[in-house]
Amino acid sequence: MRKALIVAQSEFVTLVKSKAFLVGLILMPVVMGTSIMLVRATKDATDMKDRTFAIVDYTGVVAEPFKAVANLYNSGTPSAMDTVLPRKGARFIPVEIKPSEGNPEELRLDLSNRVRKQELFAFVEVPAEILDPASTTSIRYYSDHPSYNALPQWLRATINAVVLNERFRRASIDRALVVRLTKQAPIDELGLFERGADGEIKAAEEVNAARAYGIPVAVLALMYITIMTSAPQLLNSVIEEKMSRISEVLIGSVTPFELMMGKLLGGAATSIVLCGIYIAGGLIVVQYWGGYASAVTPSILGWFLLYLTLALFIFGSLFVAIGAACNDLKDSQNMMTPVMLLVMIPVFTAGTVLRAPDGTLATVLSLVPTAAPFLMLLRICLQPGPPMWQIVVSVVIMTCTALAVVWAAGKIFRTGLLMQGKSATLGEMVKWVTAK
Amino acid sequence: MSNAISLTGVTKQFNGTRAVDDLSLSVPAGSIYGFIGPNGSGKTTTLRMIMHILLPDRGEIEVLGSRDTAAARDRVGYLPEERGLYKKMTIRRLLRYYGRLKGASISDIDAASDYWMGRMELPGLLDRQIETLSKGMSQKIQFVAAIIANPALLILNEPFSGLDPVNAHVLKDAVLEMRQRGATVVFSTHDMATAERMCDRIFMIFRGRKVLDGTLESIQSEYGADTVRLRTSQGAAALVDMPDVEAVNDFGQLQEVRLKGDPQAFLARLAARASVYHFEVTRPSLQDIFVRIAKP
């Protein structure tokens, strides 16, 4: 073990002094911070280009009030229409086209050609039946920009507001009164009451989306980023030693198992330091922006550290074994893919766990040893958290898996390290593991 | 004299091929022992088994009095045939790392580093990064890394290959100094002249089996005095179609001839063909013995 610690210390110093570590430490938060600031700075000013569109009104009563609402919208004046939101981006300029008496298909073709020539951005048809509350007809929107949805969304809200006004008017009902009478009460999402240490009853706090979902997702992201950056570094380290023929010198001094354990410990220590720095930085940021630092409890940090360590041993061993079995980086890329998928699949299923953290699927997935560091941790971060027995079972399963993977990787490492000239096949690796 | 290494009936197979076959060997403590043999004959496999890097399929290996060769590892310095260094490390950090893996303290490593860097004619370079060193410098650093913890047994696989004569001389002196300090030195080489000059005992392995083992003198005497070194006015042409010549090794200015018959009778016949400037009856060189064994 003493020699494994010497290897670990050397690995740690090498990794911490590496450019990759410094880039990860400085560049990633800088890039993320800049991105957040850019998004905040530009979110209301991303698109200010006018969109001119045609409106073909078959009701004969919608176009005029609609144009009046559009004018108010474009001039930035608040609208009396309760469903029309204030303008944030581009102006939407309507051009009224009177319906032709002939074939409507001809008109549609003509307007389509004008869109193609970029005289118009789109055109919209308001069918005559729309004023009938029993009708199931739709407003039809035609455009060659299917990905641009700001205009159709605005049209749906605005035309519907005008149509509703007209329906109320025809029914001789005061719409303002209806709006007042049908106004819905909002719902406040709150936590639970509790009795404090001083015996006083503490009122329930309002549920905050950033606190309820933001922190768990951030913890999951940190786990994912750490494993995806740390484990492949171990592979690179083994391949470098193998390709530059350092391995044989080392295993003249330490056993292959000590060498591998040293690498795993060094890699784990580096990752924990990196995470510690990220977590400290993250806590300062969330405290500054919303005062959420208290949501990251010592218990969450403790579980994070435990799951991270176990995950690094499982995935690190796999990457170390691949490094020892491969002859160059190119071969190792192919072998890395299935292991990378093991890391990525739990992250893809995180949405399911977020929606129903105590559902059967979430429970089963979070007990799978390669998924537990992501999904069980996510469940722990989501209130009220999983039952303790599930956490204990997942830790026991992960520990057993880590021991088995480290043992198998040690056997591959021992044989693969001295093999030069060609990379091992999966079958050969299985043979090395099963050999006495 | 006790043995630093003892191998008894050691066999190692790879994919059904016997790389080392029933090998028994004793390396006396304090000696310089040369391993020779053609490529692929089992030298490296034997050295790796001594280092516990490979385990024998059969047989026993004892290193520095211990059957658990892993336990003796800290007292053994090892320079493998194919070697590399961490390019981004400084020499000081590398030597400390390798030395600590052998159980040495940092203060001892630093003192040894200063001494051996001077001995290798590389003073003041301890804080240089490895990637800035020339090939010869790197090889010398690799040697220093192997001896940094003052090993009792030093195993060197092709230590002089690729070195220029000046650096080879420096390294040879360092090897001899290690022996003077009491270390046992085992090295493999393809340079027969080096083996002849440096080794107390020579061991040759061929197709996994031991074919020579002893002092140079005993090996040479085993092969008799059937070799003549000569120089004539006609060079190698003077030896064409001579009936008692078994083999000729032509060095241009000098020919080494293996005879089947009496050297005096051969000299008389040769003098009838050409002027003889030099004629020396001698024992076969290690090179000659090697070629006799390994020639297909």
C-alpha cells in the first residue's frame, strides 16, 4: 500500500500540474459564466427584424381590430387584451389581403409565391366559421420558416383574443365582467411546517424551482463532468507509460496491482480536489444570485463524495484496463465507447427520475451500479429523498461492483501492460481475467 | 560464495512456445554476469522472471536469498531493454519517484542523485526537464534511476546499446563502481567484446535452453585451441580451397580461421602460397563461439 500511495502522489502531482487540469479549472467556469452572462444580456434582444405578413380574413370582422392590436403591440403600448403579452423582440406588421371571390387556392398560391420572393414573411387565414363557438376550425398559418415560432405563437394569442371579443359581443355579454368572474386563484407551492429546536413552529417555506431542481441537476452535471474528464485521463496516463516503455521500469519496482491502485487513488484525489474547487465556487455563485447555498447540505456533499469515489474506482478501473490492453490511443478510442455509454445512459434517463423520483423505474435504475452515482445521487438531492435502505443497498452494490471491477482490471492491467505491438481483443481480455 | 540469483528448472511458455525451458542457473554474489544469446532466445523473459514481472510456469527462482522475488524487489535495480522516461518531469522529480518506489528516503536519493549526476558528467542538470535531454543523456539518466536506491543486485538489459563510445565508457565505469560497492551485476548484451572484457561469468541461452555457463576461460577451453589469427600478403584469397580450413572470419586486414587439422602443417601450406606476416594459435573468441552455436 505504501508504494501505491507513492504512485498516487506522483499521479496527483502530474495531473494537477497538467494543462488539462488548469484548463478545466479555469477555462470551464469562465466559459460557463460568460455563456450565462451572454444569455442574460441578449435574451430580450436576440431578434429585432420586422416580420411582415398577410392576413386573409374570411370573417370580415377580425382584421380591423387585429391590426389595431398589432399597432399597439408594435408601438410598445400595453394592450387591453389580457392574453397579448408585451413586445420583446421583432415587430409583426400585418398586411390585410381581401379574400378573392374566385378559387381560394389561387390566392394561397399567389401569397405563397410572395413569401418565396421574400415580399412577405408568412400569411395567415382566419376562416369564417371561427366565430362560431361550436366550430372546430383552425387559424391557418403558412410560412417557409417552420422553425420560427414567435410569429405563429403571437398570432394564436392575438387573433384568438380578437375572436373571443367578437364572440362575447355577439352574445351580448360583457367580456370584462366574465374575465373578472372567471379569474383563477394562483397556487403557492410550499414545503412543510416543522418545529424548530427552540420549540417554535416554523412556517413552511415557498418551493423554489431553482432550489428544488437547479441544485440536483447541478450536482448531477458535476458528477457527469468529473467522471467524463477524470477517467479518460487515467487511460491516457497508462497508454503514455505503455507507449514510452515506462511501465516495465515501474513494475520492476511495484506490483501491477499497486501501480493500478496508485493511479486510481491519484486520479480520484485529483477529481475530488477539482470538484471541491467547483463546489466552493458554485456555492459562492448560488449564494450571491439567490441565497441558495444552504440547499447544498453537508449530507448531500457527503453522499456526493462517496458516490464520486466509488464511481471513479469503477469507471477508472475500466479505463485503466482499456489503456493497458491497447497499443495506441486510436485503438483505445474504439474500446472507450461502450464505457462512455455506461456513463451517458444514466444522464439521458435523469429526466424520468426528476419527474418521478420515487417511481419504480427511478428506483430500479438508481440501484444499477453504473447508474447509481448519477441517479441515486439525484434522488437524494430531490426532496424528500429515497428511503435510507435504498441508499445503503446502492452503496453496497456499488462497492461490490468496484471491488470486482478493480480485481478484473488488475488482471488485464498486469498482462496488457507488457504486451506490445497489437491491442488485445475483448476475448483475450476475458481470457486474461479468467486465467488462474 | 553465496548466490545472488538461483534458478532451478525454470520454464516459461507463451502460447504453447517454450521461451525458457528447464533453466537452472546460479549467479554468485558480487560478480558481473553476462547474459548472451540471439534475439528471441529467452534472455528478456529470464530477466523479467528474475524481476517478478513474469511468473514462471514451473521451477523456482531465488533472488537475494528470498524465494519471494517480489520481497527482494526493493534491493534490485532494473534497467529494461525498452525504456522510456516521463518527458514532462524534471530529472530530480523522476529520480525521487523511482528511488522512493524502491524504499529510499528523499535525503538519500538527493545525495545519490548529486553524486551519480556528477559521475555521469551531467552535473547541475537535476532541474532540467527530461524532454530537453539528448538520447545519450536520457540513457544515462535511466541508468542512474536504476541505481539510485543503491541496489544489491543490478539487472541491466542491453545497457550499452545505442551509446556512443564516450558515454559507453562512462556507463561501463559506473557498472564497475557498483560492483566495487558490493553489488551483483547481471547484464544482457549483444556486444561480445564487452561481455569478454567485463564479465566474470558468461551465460548463453539459445532457444530457451542454457548452452554456455562459466568463466570466459572455461568456455574457451571447452572449445579448444583450434583457432588461428593470421595476416598474409594475399589476405583471405590465400585461404581459398585449403583442405584443413573449416571456417574463415575475414576482418580485411586480419583473418580468423578455424582449423580441422594441425596448425603447424597448415602454416607450412600457407607459407607456400603467400608471405605470412602474422600467425597466432589462439582459443576461439566469444563471438566465434556464439556464431558456432547460433548459426542456423
